[in-house]
Amino acid sequence: MSGLPEIRNYIDGRLQAPAGDQWLDVYEPATGHVYGRVADSNEVDLEQAVAAARQAQPAWRTAGAEARAGWLNALATEVENRIETLAQAESRDTGKPLALARSMDIPRVAANLRFFAAAATQFASEAHPMGDAGVNFTLREPHGVVGCISPWNLPLYLMTWKIAPALAAGNCVIAKPSELAPASASLFAEICIAAGLPPGVLNILHGHGPGIGQAIVEAPAIRALSFTGGTRTGARIATTVAPSFKKLSLELGGKNPSIVFADCDFERTIEGVLRAAFANQGQVCMCGSRILVERSLYARFRDALVARTGALEVGDPLAPQTDQGALISAAHRDKVLGYLDLARQEGGRVLCGGEAVRPDAARCRDGWFVSPALIEDLAPACRSNQEEIFGPVATLLPFDDEDDAVALANDVPYGLAASVWGRDIGRCHRVAARVEAGMVWVNCWMVRDLRTPLGGTKHSGVGREGGFEAMRFFTEPKNVCVSYE
Ligand code: NAD
């Protein structure tokens, strides 16, 4: 025993230590110190989890949609009863402001569970009558055992965004949260136990991505895989599973444009673009990290945005006034600072921020904080404008007209999200239609309706999550044709 809190696996309804007794350190980004250790699972843990899931699946499948909805709602109630505990765990693991975890991340966990509880009961088969000849009906059958691999930036929010539809559709699940932010998944396991979820229906394996993550990807018994994370990891997973024809959903990175026209509602747009750039320290896949502004408004918009960005409070995630917490790891902080050096080399002018910060709070002296940065004067094609930084860094680019804005917006390998800001609603519609992205917000950002498809084009992924898209992904259609003759 190390004396540190231990985050164990959840297999067959029980919390258990990893079979190989291997553990990884878990850090608190705000302090830069280790606070616990998490299981680093191996093939033996995976075999146990797969066996438990296989055993549980027939009963889970035949229990019916109403019963599965009941379980998901029961889990949601338990989450709602523990919002503060879960929010504290996520803030400690990720460095995000506690207020954000409390108001956004954890309520969304409960919303995911309730939404897919309802979806389970509303998801229906299609029928295609063939006149006098007969009828087709298309069953939607669960795959059996599925894998759900999620990242650290919105830990339980994104894990439940996958496991809720998977379970609602009648699958049993092997989930792997990020090893960088595993605590809330472990609390969720405790919730499953408290709610009496049948053993084996959900199994949570912790550990390194290239180790247990890769093993989950390769496991023949896992028939479908839903992954959210980096584009490079997604490419590796796609290559691995291609010969096995496993069903695959990939939600990957982005380099999303916020497109600002001169006729926008100025205050509302500054507010929205600021939030889009720096929410969760810029560590949301939908963050608007390229701010494109019509030239006639550029200088005024830039100056106002710099003033607002400079006023953001970087500090202890536990302090109520903190706008910007810590970055997830020392390595990630160094990567972000490395991009700022690169941007300077590429001719960029850093208008504000971009420095390693030591907040006033004594406990945060060794934490991984970076002040939010805005950069201008960079060529659209340079690396800082093309590669995902996934931190509190946004670039500013002027554009001349609608065509120019669309060309700049689309001139990246990614195609996840975009926002368009302006009062000429016809033009906003035209731009939304021409932008290469899976999601476009007009005069808003990150307004979510869980029924809508979520995902990206180009290097931002394959497939869509959300609503019935997710229910379809987690089921296999089987058409049955009945002859009347
Ligand atoms: P990551 O790719 O490093 O890791 C994501 C998950 O995959 C983790 O659980 C990790 O352990 C696991 N993993 C790593 N290597 C693996 C492998 N070889 N096989 C199987 N699993 C493996 O990503 P991250 O740093 O945790 O997350 C940040 C990235 O996620 C960013 O690029 C961000 O844009 C993206 N993201 C996308 C969305 C979306 O909806 N499109 C949402 C959130 C985050």
C-alpha cells in the first residue's frame, strides 16, 4: 500500500485492484502534486471484464427498454444527489474551476443519463410495406459487448455521453476513462453499486491508453468501439480495427473558427467569442481557437477582446472568482507554451497572456497554469493556425468578405465546429451552409440540444453521437422480410 487514495477498477459489480498490481500516479493539476494512484489494467482485467459483460448481456438485452430506462434514471438520481462530491473530484483531477464542474459538467452527466433513458423508450423499428407482396421490418439489435474510451477534458460528461446510449440500446459496456482524470469514473462505479445496477452491465477499466486502451480496441469480443480523443490516437485506432470490421465512432480534435461579421451585436459577440476561446482553459474540442473578424471591425474587436481576456482571473480552481484554472498536466502546459514560442517564431504577435502563471494561492505554487493568450499577425497556413493546441490560446485573423471568411474557415485539416456572428441572418445561413464542420452555431456557442448530431468531418472524426444517431451506432440493423404469399 502506498498510503495514497486508490482508484480501482469496476468489474462484475465490484471495485477491485488491477490484476497485475500496477498503478499510475494521479496528479492534481492545480498543485502539481500526486494525490492518488489509479489502476493500470492489463489483459487479465480485460478478460474478467469481458467475461462479466458477456454474462450480463442476455438478461440486460431482454430486460426491455423500460427497465433499462429505469436503471439509467436511477443512476441519474444518484448523480444528482452527489453533484458536489463529483464536481470536487473533477476539479481536483482536471484543474477546471469547481464552479464550472458544479454548474455544467456534472449536471450534464445526469442529463445524459436521463436523456438516453427517454431515448431507450422512444427508439423504434421501421417497417417498409411492399403492398400485397409482404412487409419488411428492421430490428435494431444491440451489438453485445461494446467499448467506450473517453478523454480527460470533460471526464464523466463524455464517458456517460457514450455509455448511456450503449446501455440504453441493450449493450453491456467496457469503459476506459482517461488515466489523467479517473476519479469521477470511480465515484460513478460507486453510484452503480449503490443503485444496484446488475453486475457486469457496466465495467470500468483504468489505465494507460497504449496499454489497456489498445487492448480494448483489439479485443475480438468487443464488437463496437466509441472513442473520443486526439486525432492521432483516432487514426491509430482506425488502423488497428480496420481488418476486424469493428463498428467505430471517432470524435476527434478541432481547430474551430469563430467568424465575426462587422454587423454583429458587438457586446454579445465579444462575450460569446471569449467563452468559445477560453472555456475550460480552451480544453473543449469545440473551442473557437481561430477568431476570424471582418477587417472593418478588426481593430475595435481585437482591442476589446484583449481587454476582456486580460481581465480573466487565472487562479485556484476552488476559488469562486476563478475564471481559468490549471492545465491538465505539466507536459500539456509545456506543449501549450511550446506553441506560443512557435507562434512567435512564425511571426505572431502575442497580444496578451501566454505565460506560465503562479497564482496567489499558496497551494497552487507548483500548479500548471497558463494565462489566456491571443495572437495576431500569423499567416493562415502556419502551424499555429493549423494544428490543434487544446489550451488557452486563440489566434486572430482579419477577413475581407464572405468568400474570404469561408475560405479561411475551411483552410484547416479539421472540421468539427464553427460559430458565425452577425445580424444579417441570410449571410449567417449562407456561411453556415458553406463551412466544413459537423456543427455550426449562429450568434451562440455550445448551446446544446442532446437530440442533435454531434461530431465532425475531415480529421475531426467519423460518425455522429447524440440522440438517435447514438442509438443507431450502438445497434445493428437487421431487416426481416415477410412474404404474404
Ligand atoms: P488522447 O487521444 O490522448 O486520449 C483519449 C483516450 O484514449 C484516453 O482514455 C487515453 O487513455 C486513450 N488512449 C490513448 N491511446 C490509446 C490507444 N492507442 N488505444 C486506445 N486508447 C488509447 O486524447 P486526450 O488528450 O485525452 O483528449 C484530448 C483530445 O480529445 C483533443 O484532441 C480533443 O479535441 C479531443 N476531444 C474531442 C471531442 C469530440 O467530441 N470531438 C471531445 C473532447 C475531446
